[in-house]
Amino acid sequence: MQEILRNKLNLEAQSIRGLKSNTATAELKIVAEGDSWFTYPLVLDVIDQLRRMGYFIHRDSVPGDTLENMVYGSEYKLIKRLKGVINHGPRDLQETMTSIRKYKPRIVLFSGGGNDIVGKDIAQYLFHKTLTNNVFRKDLFHENIEKFMKPAIQRFCDFVWQIDDSIDILMDGYDYPVPNGKSYFGVSGPWLLPTFGAKAITERKEQEEILKQLIDGFNEAQIELENLNPHFHHVDLRGMFPEDKEWHNEIHLKAKGYKKVARKYHEKISAVLGSDPLKK
């Protein structure tokens, strides 16, 4: 565990030096905003793996962050004296835009939506099995995709392109998670199996089918955005990790998995740029 932390710190320091360097090309400088797939404590995550490959990445990612908070801002403060509440606004979005202005990257990576779909909020898309056999609230999910998730991603992109409309933004829609009841070292989670249990959805096959519809719907939304925006690029990870043993817990991969994801991102970056930036 200490070795992993040292590796993370060394990779962070290496990235800082590269980002500040006048010799590093813009193609190697990346700003990343995201959730735990980009910032996963005690495991070398996607960003760590890309850094190991030679990219210099500044990340504004936070484990457990939601798409709603990244784009709109969901942090608040209670004002007891006034018996009121204030919302802090889109601080994450502003911080990411500041990083883009500072480092002038050619590529921006964005990872968000997982916690909005298959995190603790998954219960909103499920009916109790006792009420109906059609437990997946498909209409509600697709309404959320159309009215919230797609507009949120588009809003993030628009803010980036207001700074530089030549920046290419890459985003993945995750792979299908595994409802195996595993948590993050007993500190966080499990997220899926308890919710399915509470809704009396106990058959693994039915659980997997629901998760497939959720992840497919989110990926299809990104593909639609890709078709509308020439500088937005969807990275498809679906089906890459079908085995439970490849997952650290229900919704996070092991380091080997994140290494494969990093390679997928590198391939997409190379295709977008028309050449391999690590070979320049």
C-alpha cells in the first residue's frame, strides 16, 4: 500500500514538472475532470496509468463526485442564523476551466455520471419487485438522460470550447458493473447489491440486465453527443471487463483494468490527433 502511494506521488510530481515545462508538447498536456475512475485512492487509476505512459496530466477529479456537482454545483451551506441555505455554485467547473486556461492542453478528459446512475442514486430507477415484474423505470431513466445528463455533458463541453474551440474532449461511459456486494475496503459501498435487495430484485441475471440498460443508455447518449460535436469523442469500454475478478469492488476496476482503460484512451487520443503523441 505504501508503495502504491509512493508511485502515485511520484507520478503526480512528474506530471507537475511536465505541465510546467516549456519543452513538453501541448499534445502531452492534459486536464482531467472526473470521479473515482480518474482518482481512485490506493489503486493506480486511469490517470495514474496514463501518466506512467508519459502524459502530463493535471486532474481536478474527486472520488464519488457526481456529474451534477461537476457541472452545476451541488455543494451547499446551511445558514442557521438566517434559517436558510446557500448553494456554492459550479465551483468544480470553474476550477477545471481555470486549469485549462493555465495549462493550455490539447486534450481534456472527462469522467462523470457513474455515481449519478449506478451509485447510491440507482434506487430511483427501480420499482419494488412485489409491485411489478417490470422493475426498471425505463421512462424515468431516459427522461433523466435527455433532460439532465446530455445537457450537463454538453454544458461542460461548451465551457471548454469557450476557452479554446480546438480542444478535443474524450469521455467514456464505463463498463457494466458487477453486483457482487464488494465495498471499498469496508469504507464505502457496496452500492448495488443492497439496493437490489431492498427492491427484492435478487436474481443476478435480472440485476445484470438492469445494469446493462443503464450503462448502454448512458453510452448511447454520449454517442449522440459525439455525432453533434466534432471535438467530443466517446470512448467505448463496454464488454471489456466481464469477469468479477477484474473488479476491485462493484463499480471500480483493479489496477490492471485501469491500465487497459488507459491504453484505450491512448489509442483514441492518437486517432483524434492523427499520430501517437508519445512518439514525438
